[in-house]
Amino acid sequence: MTTGRPAPAAAGRLTRRACLLAATAGFGALLQGCAAPEPSHSAAPIEGEALPGLHAGDPPRVAGEPLDGALLRRFYARRGFRPVWADRPAQAAALANAVLQAGSHGLDPELFHASLLRRAATFPPTHRELLLSHAVLSYAEALAHGAVPAARREERQSLAPEPVDVAAVLDRALEGPDAVAEIESLAPRTQAYAALREALRRPPARARPDQAAAARRLVLANLERQRWLPRQLPPERVWVDITAQRLTLYREDRPVVATRVVVGRETDRTQSPELHTLIEGAFFNPPWVIPADIVAAQIMPRIVRDPEFLARANIVLHPNGEAEQAPGPLAGLGVVMFDMPNRFDVFLHDTPDKGAFARENRRISNGCIRVENPLGLAALLMERPLAEIEARVAEGRTVRDELPRPVPVFLVYHTLVPGPDGSLSARPDFYGRDEGLWRALHKHPPEPPAAPEAGRGASLRR
């Protein structure tokens, strides 16, 4: 790292420093009296001592608050580890104000050191520098990827948008005409996100205080879920709406076909996860390899009650605790399973239990998604006539056919969904995920609300 001492402060530099103090403290109105910034040639490299934590080691801290040293290093490395804000008072003020207004996105400003920003004038200059940079970078991260990182989510919440280097975005934004707009553009620009933000801005009229609070929690949780999606959804995709218990195939961003599905039960190890992967192929006449936990929970008790069950169901137990059911129309996976690699071992597939699709509550699987018309879906994904797909099944052999091209598939869990006219419809939170997500969106989570209406749990298969 280049080291050196800053030049003595001239009168003009003191004026810029005063502007920076006003900006980082959130007092944008004081900028009216600020002098225009002088050229930045006098800015000297930051010393490692002056900005602790930008070298390897303990993270830097401001007023005892830890900052992300790796994130700050990425940003300052692009600028030769020189200070940024002393020569940019207007940008500093505008960006600090944007961070303080994070609530308009349903984000807790305290996640981005709002309290410290408001009293930044009391900190040493290098602390103010790092504090504002970290606040803006972490705010940009929240807009781009969601405020709740994967490490703090429930295991089943694994959706994530494309990665964005927010250090590069801020570096570029500082040289552009509107740094705030550049940072704000990292948020979703969809109709759904806009409708949810509008609902946050205009709470329901004539609602009791408890009802308004519940509505706000619902909006906040679903804004975060929108931030977990790609900023541009693939025009061809399979969209599994878990809360609606429906699947829709899109082509050229338009729905081609929709069908009912069965999703996971509410219990701890059977909830359907939120994920994004690719459907790469289809297995026709697949055997069902039954995971050991399902064998222990469902198969073994059945054997105790009915010793002939294994033979009748064509199931063989394996020494590793798993079991395997031979393929056939009565097999658990039906006659087709869509190959979509994911760490949850969850798939779309057929089922012999066709009556399940007539139920209003179709939360009866072990986590996988059972499709009402799987052969029709296979024909569309494989771009083959339905008769050819049916002939493939009639062969009776277990075979795997590739799709002409992989098709993205999304499993989403949204409990507040906008309609075509922008109105919002609430869905039942039958997995009980809203409260935990809402609490994770706060720096200091508030007291839990009244007893939740749904149970909690994990995810898994069939």
C-alpha cells in the first residue's frame, strides 16, 4: 500500500471538510454554503494506520461498529486507496441521504449505520470516510442481492440474483452525472417490486394499528423476496408458485400453459424450497430412490402395520437405509421425472395419485413438486408431439432424454402478489416463513408479533 502524509489543510480544504461533515451527518441543507471543490490533485494516499482494517487483519470499526474490511478494500483498491468524499461533498450528502431513506425499499436504515451517519461529525475524518463508504456499499449490496445474505436465511431460501460487484458500481457512479440513481438502479425494476413499494408508501386506510403492522411485515418480507430474483427473468422459464400451488411455463415472457401442482407439507423436513436451477432432461419410467429419512419416517412404520407392503409396492430396502421402488405407473414418481440438479434433491415429477390435484390444499408431498399434466409439460419442454412422449413412456424402459436446451426453473414462495392491475393479493404463509424473514431484515429485531398462523420447518423430497 502506498503511504504518505496529507498536505496541510488550506482554507479551501477546510471548507470542503466542513461540507463533508455536513454531508455525512445527513445535513444536506448545509451544502448551500459550501465552496465548489478544488481539483483533487492534493489528495494524498491513505495510510494503513489512518484507515485500520484496510489491510489484512481485524475488520475496521467505527464507534465500535464492525465494517466489512474486504468490501472496503475492493472499493478503495480501485482508487489507489485514496480518500473519496473530501472532494465530493454534494455526492456524499446525496448518497448519505439515500441510505437514510432506505425504508422506502422496506430496508432498515440501521443495517447501513444510519445512527452513526447522523452523528458522523463527531468522528475522526478517516472514520467518516470509511463509514460513508461502507454505508453506501452495504446499501448497494442490499438492493442488488437482498439484505439478508444466504448465511442468515433459512436453509430452504436459496434464491439469489446474478452477482454484482457493488465496489465497481460505486466507483463508476462517482464519475457519472447521478451517483444516487446508479446505486438505486440495482434494485428490481419490475411491476411487482414497484407495487410493493407503493403499498409500503401508502398503508391501508382505516386499518387498526395491529393490522397495519401486519400488513407492513408482509410487504417487507415480499420486497426482500423480489430482490432475490434475477433482475431480468429468462423469457423462457418454468415458474412454480408454491403458495398458489401452480406451475406456469413461459415462452417469450408470456404464459403458455398453467397447471396445478402438489407441493411439500408444512412439517420440518418436507417443505418445498425456494430455488433456481435448470431443467436439463427428463427420465421416463424412473425408479424412486427413497431417501433414508423418508424410509425411517414413512416406510418402516408402514412395514410394521403391513408386512406385505414392500412386495406389493415393488420396494426394496438397501443396507444404507435408503430404499428403491421399481418404475411403473404406480411408482411414487409416476412415469416421468424432470432432471433439475439442486442440493435439495427436489424435482418436478408425475404421480399415480391423480386425485390429489382436485384438492384445495395440495401440500402433501415430501418437498418435490408433483405436476398435474407432466407429459404435456414434457412435450412442450422437449418440443416433441405428445404422442411421441407417450410412446416413449409405453416402451417401459427407464431412459433419460435431454431437452433441446436447458430451461430455467424457479420455485418461489411469495405471500403478497400483485395482479395485472397492480392490486396486491395476500397468500397464506403456510410454511411460516414471513416472520423469520421480517425479523432478519432488522439490525435489532423487534419483539415478535402475536402467535404466527402457520408452522415452521425445513424442506425435502417427493
